[in-house]
Amino acid sequence: MTQWSDLPGYVSDKDGADMPTVTVERERIREACEYARDQLGFAMCVDVVATDYLEWGGKGVSGYIGTATGRDLNKPMTEGLQALPDPKPKRFSISYHVLGLRQGAPRVRLQCWASDGESVPSVVSVWPTCDWHEREQFDLMGIVFDGHPNLERLLMPEDWEGHPLRKDYPLGGEPVRFSDAV
Amino acid sequence: MADEQQEPITRLRDYGLQSERLLWPTKGPSRFEESLGVEELERALGITTLEKAVRWAQTKSMWPDTFGLACCAIEMMSIVSSRYDLARFGMEAFRSSPRQADLLIVSGRVAHKMAEPLRQIYDQMLEPKWVIAMGVCASSGGMFNNYTILQGVDRIVPVDIYIPFCPPRPEALMEGIIRLHEAHQAGIPPAYERNGVAT
Amino acid sequence: MSTVADKTKIYEGTRIPARVPTILDVPPELRDDEDVLQVNFGPNHPSTHGVLRLIVDLHGEEVVGASAVIGYLHTGFEKTMESKTYWKCVTYPERIDYVGYQNNELVFVLAVEQLLEMNVPTKATWMRMLLCELNRIHSHLIYLGTSALELGAISMFWYCFRERETILDLFELVTGQRMHTRYFQVGGLAEDIPTGFYPEARKFIEWMPHALDDYRGLLDKNQIWLERTVGIGKLSAADAIALGQTGPNLRASGVDWDLRRDAPYLHYDQVDFRVPVYPNGDVYDRYRVRMDEMAESNNIVRQCLDKLERMEGMPWIADDRKVVLPPREELHTSMESLIHHFKIVTEGFRVPAGEIYVAIESPRGESGCYLVSDGGPKPWRVHFRAPSFVALEATATCLRDTMVADLIAVVGSLDAVMGDTDR
């Protein structure tokens, strides 16, 4: 088994059903990616995803027993959770899914965490394919990647304001009757 | 002659058939013209108004513009294919240049980034021009009610025919096209004349 | 199996542009040249690729600079799906890659099922495999028809669409819809396989090799086709891996990698099929890979049919009533079924908290779904790894040393669907 603790900036790792998730310090993510590519043989970066965990678990635990603030008779289906999920260290997680092109198709998810406003070193010099992936996550989530040669909006128009995929950005569209029903 | 002063005989040249004027300017009415009245002449010759003839010609070769955006574009390509043959309507020539196209089939979801090119393409088309909003995304935004999809192209261009379904079967698209042909032949003006400038 | 010969010299001799990997910059000696003309191949253009915008610098007929602008079909799938329950979400992924639609459905449904740790009945997985392989043939037919059309082989369009109509008839027989079938459900299939499907499918797979021979006869040794595609738009193996290419684009560059064989999902480890790999990485090789893949998919469909014909009467959806709707007859007699039905329809089933990434081999390459769930009935974050998005990153590299007439050949051979690119 691979010793993930040799990765530069290693914080923790966790096994998952699909692949292990290795958490790395945000400032050293580029060195960790270089190590993964050169020493561990993960030749291809498949995807770069950022997730916004604002108000994670904010729905609270639901049920007809009652929520933390009492039972809301106007909203019996509070869409709440059955158990509070594990709290997350910071607002944004940036996951790099990498793949080794050899027997067994080993995959690993290198993950780092960032708060709003913190920038992440860009890994375009490690895997050139991350160019557009990082641009897309900058466009939609507002995460700034340090050292990216061309960090501009990719999917939204250039003069768009705001980062649509953030949790505090509204879905938009126009109000339709019953559109807030489940 | 007394006959001519009481009942003016309609002449073919009154209907625009001017060949006699050039060959024989002073020629009198022919036996054909003498034997018919005004209504008979129209029926006998199958004279139609210029507008009707022009409308017939326009419907029989209304060339679409290649404006395939998303999934509906694949179904639009399949009406050109041999099973749902669009060439029988004279419409298989999809013109890439909007200046040569008559019909804009907006097939697919229109993002706000694409709305400006769409309006530019519409403006570059020459009158008369028609717009078919193909599919629910073009008609009303479809299943995408969010920050990035225009909720119906009739917000930026005047639309003649809306075709629902997601995506419309090729037969549905052809029904829409045939209805457009029938409407135009019946004299219904294109949408920009009805709505004025697009809202 | 790995063709990454030496890990430390991964990008030696790369043709990827040095400054920005996805933008081909005009070389410095030509920057002030008056003969360099910047042309905009705008979002609406004669080729059938959808709304891709290429800003190209031309020196005479040679392409000296290129960059791709995308986003004209950005639909906000990911944000929209965050506000719908999992059941309603299944209709969205289909519209992402609107040519290989069932593959997107499959990847999302697999992700949800893995988070739920559900067991899906065998009949459903074999049928899913069959439909996805038919969809692969469908997607490659559209690629072939439209690419040939753009390079001037106009009659190929009509031949390919004739076969495509037969495949769509099969889809309609099974699911009721030609495109965007919404047949895969979390737990299995939405309905049982109707009678009459197996003979019709057999007729199709008996005919398909003849159709493929027709296409090969028209194009494989056609002098014009060869001159327009051989040696154009080369992508070396190292560059393809660096640029994240997967699927036919990667296999045409000489890298022997196919997720169906190397990381099998569904029942791909129980069927025999060959993976075509060609060494040169030009447009012609990508064409050959896709032609061979159509023949192999035909084979896989035949093997799936052999298995499925013996599975009459078996269940097509899982039994887990917390996730799957009960059959309607039960609602009249069983109180628990009624409550399950009510809860699933109004609130939606809950998926345990966690994150997962599932990847399959779609006709365009590796299509993946990254799903984060907070334990509620709606996804917290859904992200689709779009193979066309990554394929278009390679346009700048492939357009080195080409002429403007090859531009369309190269972009067509990368087989990018704009819905998949922009999501």
C-alpha cells in the first residue's frame, strides 16, 4: 500500500469506496502533485473540483419530533437531515482527481481546503490539462489559483459579476408557481 | 363603336401582360378579350395576385439557417436525413450565412452569452424572415430555470412557431414547418410585422 | 500496460504551447507582420460542431495562432441539480452530452447507487450495458456523418443517419423516447424490457457489419479522405496524457487505455472485446479507432443479447423500498408501500453523507461524476467530468503547423459536443 504520509504537506488520509482521499496543506499542493506524478506514477489529472461547504449541515436534523428551534407546522417536510454530517475545516475544498495509467487503474483524490479569499497554487505546470479546469473553478466558484498563466472567466460572459456555483449565489431564473416545491 | 363605349372591354394589358404593346401598339381587342367579362377573364387565365404567387414561391423554398445549439440540433439534422426527408419541401439547403437564409430554427437552449450572437444573426437576415423556436428550451427556457438560460427566445426575437417537446420528434418539427408554410400562404404576416420590433 | 515510459521525462519534446497550454501564440517573428489576419470562427458557423468559437490568426493559409472560447451553451446543470431531489435530477445529466445521453445518465445513477451501497439486479446491469453500447454506436455514427460532411464526403451523412434511425427505433421501442430516454433509474431500470426488443435488436446487429463495410469502402482508401486526414493534427502520446485526453483521442495516440477493460464497471469483465489502438495520433487514426469501436460495440451488444434473452421474468429494479418506488398494485393493499411511495415522491430518498467519484468510458472518453452528499434528499454538489471539455484543450496543440482547411478536420476529429463542454 502506498504510504501517503510521504507526500509533501500531508495532513491526513482516508479510504473511500471509490478511491483514497489525501488531504494536503493548501500552500504545498503543487509539490504534492509533483510528487504524485513523478514518484507515485499518477500520470494523468482527470478533474479539478471545488466544493463550497457554506452552511454545511445548516438544515439541521429534521423529523416530526422537532428541530432545534421547534416544529414548524408550515413546513412539515423540512428536508432536514437524519444526522448532522461531519463539520468541514474551511469553506472550500479543492479536490484533484488523479489517475495512474497502469494495472488496476489506481486513483487518488488530493484535497486541500481554503477559505474565501485564500488562493491556491496552480498546478498547470504539473499537468497542463488543469488549465481549463482551474479556470472553470475560478469562474464558477471564485477560487484564485496563484501562478495560473491565464486566469479568466471561461464559461460565463467576461463581464459577469459574481460566482454562480457558490452557495450564497441565487439560482436565478424567473419565479414560477410552485417552483420552490421539492 | 357604340358597343365599346357602353361596355369597356377589359384588356390583357390591364393585367400587366404587356407584350402586345411592344409588338403592335395600336392593336384592338382580340376575340378572346371581347367574349369575356372581367370575372371570366380572371378565372379563365388563372390570374392571381402578385402577393399570392410570391408567397407560394417563398413557402416552397424557405431556406433555414444553421443555428443548431444543443440536443434539438441533432433532431434537426435528422429531418435532413433520408427518413424524414426535408428536401421534399425544398428546405434541405441549410445556408450558413444568415444573409442567404429565410428561416431561423433556434434549436436548443440559449445561454445569456449566446443571446447576443443570436440577435446579431437575426438582424443580419433579410426580410421576409421567420423564426421557429424548436423545443421547450427555446420556447420558454425548458427545464432550466436558472441564472444562465434565457427563458424563451421570444424575449429577444419575434417567434412565429413554437414547437414543444424535449427534443421534438422530427415529425413534430415538420408539423411546425408545414403550419408555418400554411400560415404564410394564407397571408398571415411574419412575426416581426405583427409584434413590431421584438420586445 | 503503461506507455508512460519514463515518469521523469514525461513532457520531453512536447508540442504543447509553453505559455498557456490551451492557447497557440503567434510566434514573435510574425507578431508585427501585416500579413497576419485574425479571423473569428464565431459561435454560429457552417460546421456542425455547435457553439464553439475559435479565434484564429492566419498567415496566408497557415494557422499561426489559435484559441478556443467556450461557454456559449453553459446551462448551469450543476447548480440546478443542487435544488432538485435525486429522482428529478436523473433527467438533467442526459442533456449534458446530448449525443451519448445514456452514458451520462449511467454515470450519475452509478454514483448515487454507490453512495447508497445498493445492489442492482443483474438484468438491469446487462441492459444498461447494452443500451450504452448502442449509444456508443449512435455517437460514433453522428461523429462520422458530420465529420465526413464537413470534409466534403457529403453522402456519408445520409448513410450514417440511416443506421442512426434504426438505433433510435430500438431506443423508442424500449424506452418510449428517441433521445434523452431517462430509462436508467437509481436501483435499476424504470420499466421491464418490452417483448419484441430482442428480435429487433438482433436484426440490427446482423445488419450493422454490412453498414460498416459500406462506410469503410467509401472512406478507408479514398484518396481525398487520406490526403485530408493523414498526418493532420498530430497529438503524441505524452502530450495526450499531459492534456488529460481519454477515450478514442488517447487510443489514437498510441496509449492502450480503456476504462471498460482496465477498470471494469457493469459487466465488462464478462464480455470479450478488443480495444483498438493506433500509433500516429492524427485525424485518420482517430477515425479508424472510432470505426473499429463501432464494430466492437456491435460484438458487445450481441453478447449482452445472448445473456439477456435468458433473463426473462427476472427483476429489473432493486427491492429497496426506501429508494425505489413500490409496484403500483401493492399500494392498494400494503400500508408500508403507501408510506414509502409518499415519502419517496414528496421528500425524496436520502443518500448517506459522503463524496464519491465514478468514471465510465463514454464515447468521448472518460466521463465522470463527482457527487457530494450531506445526507439529505438533494445533492450538495454534483460535478461532471466532461471528456469534450478536455478534448478541446488539445485544439491548440493539434493546430500547430496546420492550414486553415485542416482546422475543421481537427476540431471534428476531437469529437467535442458543446453541451458536454459547457455543461
